[in-house]
Amino acid sequence: MTQPSPEILAASSTGIARAAKLLTAGALVAFPTETVYGLGADARNGSAVANIFAAKNRPSFNPLIAHVADTQTARRYVEWTDTAERLASAFWPGPLTLVLPLKPGHGISDLVTTGLPTLALRVPAHPAAHALLQRFAGPVAAPSANPSGRISPTTAAHVIAGLDGRIAAVLDDGPCTVGLESTILGLDGPPTLLRPGGLPAEAIEAALGTPLAQRAANAALSAPGQLESHYAPGAPVRLNATTARSGEVLLGFGPMDCDLNLSEAGDLHDAAANLFGHLHRLDATGQPIAVAPIPDHGLGRAINDRLRRAAAPRG
Ligand code: AMP
Ligand code: MG
């Protein structure tokens, strides 16, 4: 769906207030961070998060980092630990992303986590990003604000060149100082470096007083959508099914008889927002899952990519 050209908002109190209001309304707002311009959506709003993938024309879903204004806000969504506290006091705001177990009742869309039980969180240091997050007072999911496969944007003009007609606004605060991506640290077990980035591992090790575990497949991890720990249902998954076979539960799309429907109206956007939640619910039945055909265009490509992974033979 195309929309008018994005509003260009200054990083003034009026511009920040407008950007926060748009986020609250479920719209997409690009904003500067320390590294590149991010494409932000309310991380609690599945439909808004689906729009991130649609606007970027991403052929796959990868988990997104949720950006928050401060540690206090981060703690609403995840099981906080002493280690998290120590690292947050030392390095937030800054280029460190912490992956922690989600809290019950967290309210984060499972399109942000791609159905994983953990959430990646960061408090960015860029003043405009910080002001926006403070004003919004919630979690903002944000990958880089460029179409999939294109170069990351470091100015508002880059954002508009790539995403004109697909986003509501861009908060323009000049060029980003092109830095490195954030360092990603897994804290759902022993502290593990998941992606090297702007904060050196040595600084983290010095703060913790212990060496970090290294994730073996770092290279694969930094490639979008290649997490080893991708959510996959426990039961077998059969694709392109029009009816359930005996013992199966059927995940539908469009008007049809089924156990759960991704979108009765056949809307790919709604289907994306429902995908992980519906898979989890059907998985909980313990029965094999049959899945109706999903059109392979727009968000349907990312949905099909994920369904193919879920249906692939397990190693
Ligand atoms: P970015 O490319 O900076 O937007 O960061 C997104 C990356 O963060 C993903 O591609 C993953 O590598 C990582 N990530 C996000 N959420 C998680 C998570 N729950 N567990 C592990 N890694 C994550
Ligand atoms: Mg990117």
C-alpha cells in the first residue's frame, strides 16, 4: 500500500512529539541512531511490525531489536538479571544489545522475536533517538531504514530515496556518524557474544570480570534470518494443504474450514502479524500441522520462507 511522501520532522520538541504520536498510531517512523537510520514501529503492535517487513520488501523474517529509552523501560519486557544490570549501568545508552528471556505478559509482538522466547533490547545513545523513545515511552522495533538488499541509510534523504510512499515520517537530524552495528550479547545463559559490533568484547569482559562464551556460528548469525535458534514447531509441518488429513490440525488462509486462520480475508499483512502466534498455538496441540497455500508475493514471500523452514526435515 502506498502512502503520501513521508513527513520530514525536525528533531525539535514539536517534531519528536509528532513522531511519537505517529508511532502510537501504528505508523512507521524512520529515525537516526548512532549507526544508521532505523525504521521504527511500536514493537507491541503486530500489524505495525508487519509493515516494517512490507516496507523493506524483506523476503524473510528475522528477529528485530527493540529500542527503549532506559533500563527501567527494558525491565518491563524481560527477566532482568544482575549481569544485565551491571552491563546496562556500564554501557547503556550505547551500542550494546542484550538478549534476555521474555517476561510473562510482555506484550511484545511475536513478529519482533520471530516466535523466540527471548527479546533483543538496546538503549541507543543518539540524542534524537533517545528523545523519541522517551516521548513514546514504549519499545520501538527498528531494523535499518532501507529496502531489503540496498545500502543502509545514513541521511534522511537516503531514507526517502529508498522508502518514499511506504513510511509515515522521517525524523531528520542530519547524517549519522557511520559506526558499527551494535554488539549483541546473549544473556539467556552464560554471557555469549552473538554478534561483534560497536562495543568491543574486551570492554564487556572487563566489566564482567569473566571471558565471554563465543557463539560458533557468528558468520551465519549476522546474515539476516539465519539464526540457529529459529522457532520451529515440534510437530511435522505439511505445506500447501487444502484440507487436514486425519490427526492433523489445519492452519488456514482465506475463507476456508480450518482450526486457525492466518487471515480469513486473505490479507497477507494480517497473516504475517498472526503467523508465529498461530503456529505456537497449533504446536501446543501436539498434532502435525497442515498449512494452506499462501500467495508468494509481498509479505507472502517472507511467510512462505518461514513456513518452508518449519516444514524442512529436522537434523
Ligand atoms: P540489526 O541487524 O542490527 O537490526 O539486528 C538484528 C539482529 O539481532 C538479528 O538478525 C539477530 O542476529 C539478532 N537478534 C535479534 N533478536 C534476537 C534474539 N531474540 N536472539 C538472538 N539474536 C537476536
Ligand atoms: Mg540492514
